[in-house]
Amino acid sequence: MKETFKTIKEALQLQNRAAKLLHKVSPNFFPVATLYALVSSLIPYVTVYFSAQLLQELSNNRRPEILIRWAMAATLCGGIFLLLRAFLYQRYNTLQDALYGSKEILFSHKFFSMDYKDLDSQKIRDLHAQIQQNENWSSWGLMRASENYQVGLCNLLGILSGILLTISLFTAPVPQNSGWLTILNHPVFVLILASCILMVSLLAGMLSAKAVSIWGQQAETMTLSNRIFGYFGKFGQRQGKSEDVRLYHQQDLIRHYFQKIIPLGFGPSSSMAISARSSVGLYDAFATGLTALLTGCIYVFTCLKAWGGAFDVGSITQYVGAVTALSSNVFALVEFAGLVKANAPYLEQTFTFLDLPNTMYQGSLTTEKRSDRKYEIEFRDVSFRYPGTNNWALHHVSMKFHIGTRLAIVGENGSGKTTFIKLLCRLYDPQEGEILLNGINIRKYKYKDYMEIFSIVFQDFQLLSQSLGSNVAGSTVYDRKRVEKALSDSGLGERLSSMPQGTDTPLYKDFTEDGVEISGGEAQKIAIARALYKDAPFIILDEPTAALDPVAEAEIYAKFNEISGDRTSIYISHRLSSCKFCDEIVVFHQGQIVEKGTHEELLVQMNGKYAQLWQAQAQYYTEE
């Protein structure tokens, strides 16, 4: 990923926004992180201080009672701080794990709320996949921002604590009778030394930050290898996949891809490995060397002042430890700034996704609640093409739905049938023409209100690993009798009677061993029952019998009139046998309506599209 931020200010603004967002989803995290940072930053200095007092007493008076007091104080304070840190550490880790879950829920809610056109966009899906990869594989993004907060605060507090313990190192004068050592009292010398400590710490931190930045950039080269590994890593463990792996000896194919990703991202010749051996390793080595050199200089300066009599020998431990810790925190703070800047492009990527606007006009009109279900929908010269394509999926489509009728929509793959339904349900808006509900453009209605008039069973419907009743009702609270009736009408009544817990029976075994595994045909009947339970004026079935056997299919069709009641029913089907049960058939071809009529009317048109499709499937519908 290319660096897009020129100043640390912009990066800090993104860091701050990320912190506010994370605080919103997990209010307890940052208070605990703050306390943990405070305690963690103080522990090194507490240890240094008490060690210095003990050594000072040992080097001077050696009074047993004083030594015991200092030892007890050191033990007590050290123990309290360590226990407190351990407690806060566990709490911090627990909240951070919970924060990760809250972050994932945040992304899920975004998917739930975004316009369908964005949800259906490969570009948006690729963006989210990249964000997830950054988070899971390279630790960049929102979770890095949470870590940065704790680390940065700990460094700041450590610097403040270090300053308090080291002020006397520079202010304590060497006695005038100490000869040449009195030069250590000169303000210029002190200023030079303090400047050197600061500059070396800053330089070491900048080198380390540069190494981290390069490492983060190299992580982008892992994109392909991570995706390959993520896809094939557990391929053989997936239900419905492992059979093919064994039957068709796909192990060798998968092994080929594993061998491919090793040099890309995981092997000794990968770009990340090369960087570790060259640029990243060199930057880290120089940073470590400078830190070691600085520590040596601090030792020399402190020992010289002690030799000159500025303070007791026992204070050497305090000052050396405090200055070293201070320098380390300055070093780490600079490294932190580098981490914040390196993380900025990843945060921008995250916010690009989260800030995706909902451009679909929501409308303000309330959909009329009609007990007689008399909702008339009209397509008026509607044309539509999917984003990024030049071909019309629908072109100049005009038709009216007759209230309470059974309508079949047929046509070959790619003829526009599913697109027609997506426009009807306002998953997309047409580029040309308009769709009217009771004479009013559907864009003017409240989106959720308008969606309430449709019950739809799509080809790729989803059932949840929840109770049967919850799947039908879409809620944990439901009318049990209505659920049972819907299941009976959809043809699952007999299966329901064998369920160990009736409508409370959990489906699948993702969360409980008591879950019931159901067949594809049974799942489709449950999906139909869900549509019936909603009891919307329009019921749309997109290939509703695709997973059913012929007997079950005939059962559904035979009961279709009873199931539909006074609803306006729409069938999308490749099996033209369903059309015989419908009042009207609409034939799509290349995005246009080419024929309308009943089964009998269309069948006599020997050169018509419907008749051609029927003849092609006639072998499946021969009456004995």
C-alpha cells in the first residue's frame, strides 16, 4: 500500500477517530487501557527507586532497621503494582478480545445497512476482504489503533515519570573541591548531554519506526499468498469439499498452490524475508546499537558525578535506571509515531468502507395498509444495466401486475428474470423508466415500508442455525400455530411431526449436538414456509422447487392456489410445468418481454419462444 499521508497530524487525526469509534462500540476498553498503561509505566521506576534506596543505605550507614523498612516497602509496593498490573492485563486482554468481536459486528451492521448495489459490488467486497486481511494477517487497521493507544499512553507516562526521577541527576552539583569534575556542573555541558540523550533516543526511535513501516508495506505483498492460504488452508476440512478432494485427488492441486505461496510470502526468498535480512534488519540493528551506546554514556556520566560527590554511590542505580527507562520511552514514543503513521493508510481504507453513503433515495410516503391486498404494480418503460457493464439487463420493459393473479416469469439463463425481481423489490433502481405502486413511483415510499409487501424465496436463500420456528418467523418470538400452518402448507407438515422438539427443534449442529440436519428439499420448504408466514400481499418464488424431487414438486404445484390465497403470486422457474398452474405467463428474452399469455395460448404459437422452451422440456412432462 502506498503511503498517502505526509504529516503525522493527519495520521493522528485518523488514530483519534478510530479511538472514538472503538470507544463507542466498547466503552470499557479505554478506561482499562488507561489504567493498565499508567501502572505499566510506573513499575520500572518503582523498582529503580527502591533499589536505589536500598543500595544507598548499604553503601552508607547500613542500619538494619532502615534496610528492613526499605525492603518491606519495596516488597509491598512492588507486589501491589505487579498484582494490579496482572489484574489489569487480564482485563485488558479480555476487553481487547471483546473489542475484536465488536469490531466485526460493526462491519456486519454496515453490510446490513448499505445499499444492495454496494453489497452486490465486487469492488466493495474486495475492499472489505482487504481490510479483513490487513486486520487478521498483518494486524493493521482498527485493532492496531487500539494497541497504539495503550502503547503511546504508556510511553508518555513513562517519560513523565522518568523526568521526575532524573531531574536531580542534572541539578545535583559536584562539590567545588572535586577538581576537573566540576565541569559536570556547567549548564552548557548539562544541556549538551540532555540534548544528546534526546537526539539519540529520537534517532533510534525513527530508525525503528522506519523498520516497522517497511515491514507494513511488505505485508501488502502477502495479499495473494494470504488469500490462497485462507482459501485452501482448511479446504479438506470443509463439509462438502473434502469428498471431492479425495475422490478427484485434488491434494496435488492444493499442494501446488501451497508451494506457490511459500516463495511469495512465507519462504526464505520472500520479499518479507529479504526485508528482514536487509533493510528492516539494518534499521533495527542501528536502533539497538544507538540505544546501547546511549546507555553506556549515561553510566559514565552518572558514575563521574557520583565520583565527584554530587550524590551517593547508591543513587547510581536510580539515575542510570531512570534515564535508561526515560530514553527507552522516548525511543518507543517515536516508534509509536511511526506506527501511527504507518497505520494511517489502513485506517483510511477502513473508513472508506464504513463511510460508504447510502445513495438510494429512501422516500417519505407510508405504504398504504390494505386488508384487501389490492396493490397494483406497473413497470413503465423500464431499462436497467448493472454497474460497470454496457449491456442492458432489462430494456424497455412495460407490464402491469393483475391483483390476485398467479404470474409465471420464464426464460433462458440471463434473460432478465432475476433482474426483473430485483427491480420489483427495489434492490436496484432502474436507469430509465419507472416502477409504480398504486400509481406512485416506488422511490417515493419509505424503503422498509415498501419491502413489507413482498415475501420472497430466492434461489440462494439462507437458513440459520437456530430453531425451526425462528427460521420461519424471523424472530425468537413467534406465533407457534401460524408457524405450524405455514410449514404444513409448504409440505413439511409430516417432517415437523417427527421433529424431537417441534418448532423449537434447532436446525444444524453448529451450536448444539441436538441440531437436526435437513435436506436441500426440506430447507427449500422451510424457506417457502417463511414466505407464507410473513403473509405479504406479493409472494415471489424464484426457482422454488429446484431442490425438490418430482413428487414434492407436484405436491407444491397442486397446493399452490391454496397456498397463495388472495396474494399476487409470481413464479420464476426453468421448469415450465409450473406455468400450467398460473393465470399468466411472461416470457423474457435478452432483457425484453417477448411473449405474454396463458399456457395454452402460448403453446399454440409454434414459432414462439415459450413453445420452443416447452418442446425442449417436453420429455419431462409427458402425460401417461
